[in-house]
Amino acid sequence: MSSNPQKNSLWADSWKQLRKNHAAIAGLVILTILITASIIAPWLTPYSFEEQNLALGASSPSLDHWLGTDTLGRDLFTRLLYGGRTSFMVAFCATMVALLIGVPYGAISGYAGGKVDSIMMRIVDILYTMPFTILVIILMVVFGRNILLMFGAIGAISWLVMARIIRGQVLALRQQAFVESAIAIGASRPRIIFKHIIPNVLGIIIVYTTLTIPHVMLMETFLSFLGLGIQPPMSSWGLLIKDGASVMETYPWLLISPAIAFSLTLFSMNFLGDGLRDALDPRFSKGRS
Amino acid sequence: MIKFILRRLLELIPVLLISITIVFFMVRLAPGGPFTAEKSFTAEAIERLNEHYGLDKPIMVQYGTYLLNLLKGDLGPSFQYPSRSVNDIIKETFPVSLELGVLAMLFALFIGLMAGITASLKPNTLQDHVPMGLAMTGICMPSFVLGPLLILVFGLGLGWFNASGWEIPSDRVLPVITLGAAYAAYISRLTRGSMLEVLPSDYIRTARAKGLSETNVIFKHTLKNALLPVVSYLGPATAGILTGSFVVETIFNIPGMGRMFVLAAFNRDYTLILGLVVFFSLLVVVFNAVVDILLGMLNPKLRMDS
């Protein structure tokens, strides 16, 4: 611990700054609760997410069914928890795909510089103007509503911003003394990029990961809402909102609780992301309220 | 400047070509043809239909024919609606979507700019926290959450508006708010941020020192310079409003292009999907280029880059 006070103090400083941001901490707490609840879902509820009770039908919230049941008599609280599982899982996996492509791409482009850099960034610029949401919809229509395909497709369109930001950071870091000394020692290029440069942009990576996740979740929910994402009897928040919206005239609670759960998650993620950005991204640390 | 515009327009060609090619092959190589789902067709009938639409030819020939027809502006027939061509369907549905999109964009710009300016004038006071809190709510309430909730409250609950449809002028209100809210929220945050950056500049102080009215200082001097990030956001916002129209038109049952696209996706009406995507891509890509050119005009520095 004491061998590297410089490094520790940077993270400690950020943590101190983040702790002062009440909205971000509230977001962190809410997210932790929601994620934990969806992971331990089977132990929180006696029902299964596909267990139907047609005799019961849509019932309003009660002691047996805390949030009521849907038109097929399925427990809404259970479906909400399992829907959270799906949504968080899609968010996590697709963001990982985005990281795995975006970070190395940006780092290599920024480190190589010159012609390689301008070609690689031109490609990003051109891809950025393509109507990707539409392409993902087509992909889901054509190749069936496959959840793995969805991770890949959403991830594949989310890496562009990450690549741009990492590239900008690496471009600046490349000039610094520690990189020069690494070159002088004779370290190989991949070693310099992955061992020396990427650890230094870790803060930025964390910040933009937390900002990417809500976008990815939004995409999944959007697709499921249109009926092109997760398929029943599996549960997802987009699917629950869609089902709720279709019967909201008679059973409004079926719309309200998934809508609250989803908005609350987005709130928490955005506040946490903003807070982390203020704490970790040096470009934003000054002059912002 | 002309060189910049030309280069930007030339770049459209590969982007469009790539999009069209990806979609064309994805749609054609998909398992199951457009007629296999219909049990009413005999094998013979399917064969005849395939022949009629040229689906029996090698795929590269089909691709070539499609591109050639596209150059002539012909998007081909629709499988689902045999009596109408894709062009007819676009002609019918596009004006509806255009109206919805333009109104939503105007709503987003007006509310977003007003809220952003208001917030930036007194940072960290109630005048800042209220609009920015609302903006955060707007960002965290995507259209498919906001739309049904608005219908629930203002349509079914209070009965102020029709729950769905697109006939009388008041039918526009809820869909436009639903579609525009998130963009209003982003625009207000962008405006506030850049206003706060510009307001402390020397030339603003000079303008104030000259004794110009506060309105003049804010709208003529500050806003003009603070507008750049908002203009560059218009490109992605248009693309977002286009795809957002899929959801909003479905929720409110509006006979526009977005709902048509979702229906076509469900019916696996491949030529219609393909035609609509080509049209959507054209819109997005051209609008992106227009925004870029606009930015180049506003800020000469951008033209010099790359």
C-alpha cells in the first residue's frame, strides 16, 4: 500500500470527491440493491417467472402478489426481478463487447498516430453516420430474436464513442516521459499499449463504461418493446412495459411498476456516471458544478 | 468551403452503398423466403411468385438489378401489399412521419434552448436545479415509458386528448411531446453547458459594458456562440427521432413510416423493409452531412481539420 502513495491518492481523491456527490451515491446504492435483487431473484420470490395462473388472471397488488399479477396470472414482482436480470445481463455483455473492441481500437489508433490513425478514425467517422439502430432491428428480424446475437449487435454499435475518447487520451499520453522511457528500455509496442498506456486511461474507461450502459439498456428495452428483442415467456423490462401499455386502461399497475423500475435504473446510472465523470475525468473536474 | 462541401457529399456515396449492401444481403440470405410463411401458397405458386419478382436469379444479379432500379428511384414492389409499390407506400406514409418529426424537433429545440438558457443564467440556484432536474427526468423516461404514461394520465384519466389516432390537430400534442421530450432534455443540458462556458468571456463583458440590453447580450452575443454543440447534436438527434418514431407511431397508432417499418418487420415483407431502410439511411446520412456543412460554415476551424 505505502509503496505507491501517488497512485493510491489519485483513487482515494476520486472516491472522496464522489462521496461528496449525494446524487451519485444514491444512484450507486439503488443500483446495488436492484442488481443484487435481480441476481438473488429465485430466493426472493416463491413464484417462477413463467408460472401461469389463468384462474387468477390480472389481479391488483396484494399480500400474496406484491405488485399484482399480469393477464396470465404471472406474479409481476417475480417477472420484474427476472426482467432486471435480463436487462442487466444484456447491458453488461453488450458493454463488454463495446469495451473489447473500442479500447484496443482507440489505443492502437492513438498510439500509432499518423496515417494509420487518420485512416482508423476516418472509418469510425463513417461508421458513426450509419443508421445502426435500423440495422440492428433488421438483424433481429432476419436472424430471429437470439439473445446472444443481441449482445453482439448492440455491442458492435456501441464501441465507436469509446474508441474516439480512448484515442484522444492515448494521443496525449504518448508524449509523456514514462512512455518514452518504456520505449528506451526496449519494450514492445503491444506491451507499451496494454501495460503502460491502458492502465493510465482506466479512469476514463470506467467513466464512459458507466455512461454506455444506460444507452445499451435503452436499446435492449427499445427492441423488446417493439417485440423484436427478448421473447416471452422470458421477461425483460421492455417486454413488461409493452405488455403493461397494451392493457393500461384496465390494469394500470401492470404498466406503472416496470416503468418506475426502468426509469429508476436509468436515473441511478446517469447520476452515477455524471458523478464518476466529475471525479475521474480530469477534463471535467474543474469549473463544473 | 466548396471543397469541404464537395468532399462531405462524396463521402455519402460509400456510406449509403455500404448500408444498402449490408441490408440487401442480410435480408436476402435470411432463412425462409417471403412466401414460405404463407401456408395458402402451393409450391408451384411460390415458384411462380419467385420468378415474377426475380427471386430465382443468382443473388448477384438480383443485387445489380436492385441497384440499377434504385438509381432510377424505383424501390420495387411490396410483397405484403401486391397492389402497391414501395414508392407508393413511402409517398403515403412519409408526410405523416415528417410532420411528427418536424414538430417534435421544433418542440425539442424550443423547450431545450429556453430551459438551458434559463438554467445557465443563475447556476446552482433553484432556477438552475428545476429545469435541469426536469431534463434528467426527460432523459430517464424513454418514449416507450413516457408515451403510455401520458396516455394514461391525459388521454384516459383526464380525457383531454384522444388516446390514439392522427386526425384532429390536438392528436399531435401527446405524440410530439413523447417523441421530443428526451431531445429537449439533451439540448437543454448542452445549451446550459456551453452558455456557462461562453458567459464569462471577455467579449460578453465588453457587450455588457457597452450598455447593451441583457436580452441582446444573451440572444445575440452569447447564444450565437453557445449554439455550436447544439447544432452538432442535431445530426444524431434526427437519427434518434427517426427511430423514435417507430415506437411513438406504434404507441399512438399513427399511420406513418415508422409504424409501417415495424409492421413490415413483423410481416417479413423484405422488399418493403429494404426500401424503407434505404430511404431512412438516405435521410439520416444526408442530414448528417447537412449538419456537418452547417458546422463548417459556423466554425472555420472544423473545415481545416483532417
